[in-house]
Amino acid sequence: MISSKDKKKIGDAVRQTKLIEASRKLARIVKHIDPDPAALKLRTRLEKSLAQWLKYYLPEAFSDPWSEDHKKTLVKIESCINNGGLFAEALPRGQGKSTICKGAVVYAILTGKRKYVISLAATAELSQAIVDFVRQQIMENDLLHEHYPHVTTYARATDGKAIKARYQLRGDGKVSGIMWSKNTLVLPEVLTVDGREYRSNGAILEAHGLTGAIRGKWKDTKTGKVLRPDFVILDDPQTRESAESLSQCDMRERIITGDVLGLAGPRKRIAAVMPCTIVRKGDLADRFLDHTIHPEWQGETCALVYKWPDAQETLWKEYGQIYKTETSEGRGFTVATEYYQAHRSEMDAGSKLSWEHRVRDKEISALQTAENLLLEMGPQFWAEYQNQPIDIEAENTPYILTPEMIISHTVDTKRLTLPPTTTILTGHCDINRAGLHWCISAFDQSMTGHCVAYGRYPQHGDLWAENAPELDRKQAIFRGLKIVCDTIAQTNFIGPVRLALFLIDLGYERDVVMRFTTQSRYPFRVVASGGRASHKYFVNKAKLIGRPFENCHIEKANDGSGHYLVFNSDVWRETAQRAFLADVNAPGGYTLHFTEDPRQHRHFAEQACAEKLSNKYSTDQGLRWEWRHIPGSHWDYGDALTGSWVAAAACGLSASGIVIKRKRYVEQRKAKIRVEE
């Protein structure tokens, strides 16, 4: 039986435990005091303008007056936050595009205009910068603390520690809901003195790398409502390496147009802002800034200098010589600055700068800063500060061909329909693990070409699995070739002629291709083909079948497995590419079939010009071609396109417009006469 003394001890222990528990709970409770009416009135007024809000609450980050480009950018970002929509912006390096977007995130979540913000960048580490910026402002910015204590008070109480945030309580003893981890911030859910919720309650900010797992992001709220991302910041979503790779640009473009834009769910329009820099023409940034490719992104491209001064080639050239001489000898650019001061009125005349307040230390004008940057950075200046990158290698190439130039050759002739002047219809199929890429082209007598159709088998995935056994690989190629040829044979091409010749590349699994072409029976000829560099292309009369055509001929296989077509790949690749340099419908040119959206041709166009002619020169043995491939690119459609030109030549056409007539090859065998004695 428990004595009264024991009961007292137990009672004291229970009271002590409750006291400790209550003290601990009390220590976890955080309370805030709302701003006075004057501060609330000012906060309400500032929240109506993103530009004014940033200037007031982030004065050190935005100390200079806004430029006209800044004002346009801010209006579009604010519109995205308020109404949804997509906006891509390319400002010159150092013009504050990333800082503006970071400030816009703080604005969006503190005002409650956006409840679930995702920060995306080229890598997870880079995306973390936005979360770090927002965390720092909420915890250390005294102006924000004065006007948004219902957020900052609770953030400061965590001391930046996730465990303190997890167990934090609000005034009524309930969990505040704040989360303060490395990659995720969740604002507290607290109440006003009269029991109303703040608009910022429960707002979320997360950081992810663009290529990470971002599909299907969602959060459950305390009330059971599912919260989906409604605002995305894509802070420079490409690296320099990915910008140089067509395949990486394609992949990142698919992620943005698919995964990112689908984050908000089926019923809500997402808001997204993409601050970016064009590294090279055709890269990810260039695509989203191009109104013809992605008009939905309202791309805005800005430059540091909109008009160079009238004296750019005279006084500024002299200035450049002084600058280089003085700096190379370690004396700085003081003498150059003195020269500029003495001739400033003449040297400034005619110039137009985007931001007159962008002046570096010891420089006296924005124009001098721009001119010095041009001298310091050379060709890279045009990408970093003008968003107009120049291809240095292209300056020495015989010609420049871009996907945009190819797409511009799209005409009104529908797919599978031949132009009325067509005399020959040919095709070619390229083979590799990425699939069977084929192209069907119609040509008239002057060898003016038109793409009737192109395609890939399989439409998704690879033709065979990586590290597949040799037999599986060969069976996949044979089966794929049969499916492609069966499909083409069953296709109704609308026009004056039928498909005459279909070439198949034998560079990969030669024996499979030879077996297929020698045994196949279709309404059109199916012939194996192989390209050779110009200096390796020659006609071996001992193996020649019939008469050679223009830079191609048919010869017997050494192993007796049949015959195949050999062609000068350098000549015909250049011919196929140069056809896009001609005007649309010009003799010797090439056009693409009609499509509702020209962007549907982009994949074909990028592969058609992925091989760049870097040099062409004469030697004692003849012409030489030097080609380079864009890093990470594929050129399967380019090979298929080139092959269709070769097939047209093998049917008697010539790039010069002369028809080469070929006698039909008939195998002749000498008869042996037996003489009986």
C-alpha cells in the first residue's frame, strides 16, 4: 500500500514533469506583432508594383535606376506572377536578371500571390542559390521583418536549424508548419489577432536541378487539399557544355515543355520565368527566345549596346590601340581614358546604350565600359553582353547552314504529295541503334528536290537494346528494314510517278543489309549503298556494273553476295546541304512538305545540318573535304537525305541538270561448246 509520503513524492514528480513539459512547450512557442497601420498601408501600396517592391525592400541589390529593358522585364514577370503565363528573358551579363528573379520569388511567396514555387537550374547546386537568397532575405532583411513579421519572426526563431522549425509552435500552441531545410522552405501558417489567415501561409519554395526528378510534384496541406507548383523559375537552365550539344538541348527542351509546364496539373495555368543567356545560335535559350519556335514564352532579348557610335571604326579604333598598348605594359587604361575625355563628344555621338548607369570603377560612362568589355572579351562579348553569339569557326567555312534556314524551305505541298514536275521518286534508309531513319524525295529533271516524307522506326526507343547479343541485333535490323519497306510499299504517294529506288546503308551490319536487299521483292528497287570520302572514292572497272553515274556507281561485292551502290559521300552531302542555300523552289534547291507547325521539322532540320563543312581545299590528288560534327548531335536524317540525292543520281539525274542514260545490265555468260571426237 502506497503511503502518504510516497503519494506526495509521486505528485511532486508528476507536477515537475508537467512543469518541464510546459516550459519546453512554452519555449517552442513563437509570437509576432503585426505592423502598425501606417506600415500596413505602405506594404499594401508597394505590393501593387513589383518594381517598387524590389526597390524598397532590396535597396542594396537594386540601388541604380531601372533601365527601359529592366522595366519591360519587370512588367512581364509581374504579369506572370499575377495572371500566369511564360516569359523568357535574355539580359546582358551582369544586368541583374538572376537577382531580379530571386527578388521576384521573395515577392511572390511573401505576398501570397504564388503558393508553390519551384526553382530550377542547369544543376541542383545552381538551383540552390535561389533558396539560399530567399532564406537570407527572410532571416536577415530588417525591412522585410518590419512589414512581414508573420513570416520573418518565425524564420528567425529557427536559427536556420531544421529541427527547431519542425517543433516550432505558434501562439495558440499548435504547430506553426514552418520548414527550413536545405532545399525546401515552407512559410509558417499563423493567424492574425482576429483569427484570419495570412495570404503567405504555407507557401512553399523548392530547389531542383532541371534534369532531376521533377515530374508530379505535389504537397498535402493540413486541410487535405493537394497543392501543386504554380510558379517556376528556370534560372539559366543550360550549361556551356549542354548548349554545345544538340541532343542535350533537345532533352532539356522536352523536359521544359513537358515535365515543367505540366507541374501545375490539368486545371491551372502555370507561371514560369526563364532568365537565360544565348551561348550559341540554336541552343536552348535561343529556342525559347525565338517567337517562331516558342511564341508562348514571350521571349525578350536585350543587349548592352543597341547602336554603336559613329566613330566606332575611327576614334574608338585608336582608343583600342592605346588601351591594348598601355594595359599590356602594366600601366592600366588611364591614358586611354584621358583620350576618351578629350574626344568624348565625338566618340559618344550616335551611340545608344541599354543602361546608362552601368559604369564600372574608374570608367566614366556606360559606353566606355561596353567598349572596354569588347576589348577584353573579344568574340565572346557578343554572346555574353549582346545575346548575339558569333560562330568563330563559321568565318572560315565555305557556307553556313542552320536549322532555321532548312525549316524556312517548308512549302504548301502536303505530305506524300509529289510536285507536278516530278520525274524521279527515290529514298534512302540509314541504320544504327537509334533506329532506322528514312527519307523519300521527289526530283524533277533539273534535280530540284522535295521531301515527300521522312520517318523513323521505331518511333520511340532504340532499335535494339544496349549490349544485345549479335544475333538479336541482326534480327532487329532485318525485321526493322522489312517493316519500313512494307510500310513504304503500302503508302499511297500522290503524283505522276512511283517510287523508283530505295537505298539502304550497308555501313552497319553489311551482311544483314546485303541479305535483305538481294532477297527483297517490292514494287521499287531496293539496293544496298555505301559512301566513301572523296579521296577514297574511285571506280574499279573490274567490279563495275553498267555505266557510272555522277559521283556514284554500282559494283559487285567481293564475296559474291550481290551488288551495291558506291557514292562520293563528300560531294553528295555538300550538294544536299547547299540545296537549302538556294531560294525556295529555285532550280537545284530542296523543299520540305507542308506542316501546320514548322517546328515539327526542327528535329529533321537539326540532323540535316549537324555535319558542318569546316574546310574544302585542293590537293595534288584532288579536292578534300573536312567535316566536323556538333558535339552530342545526331545526323541520321542528314545521311538519309543525302542518300535520297544519291539515289536520284543513280536513276540518271545529275546536279548539273544533264540526264545520264544507263543501259540495263544483263549478265552474260560465255557458252562452252563440247566437241566430240
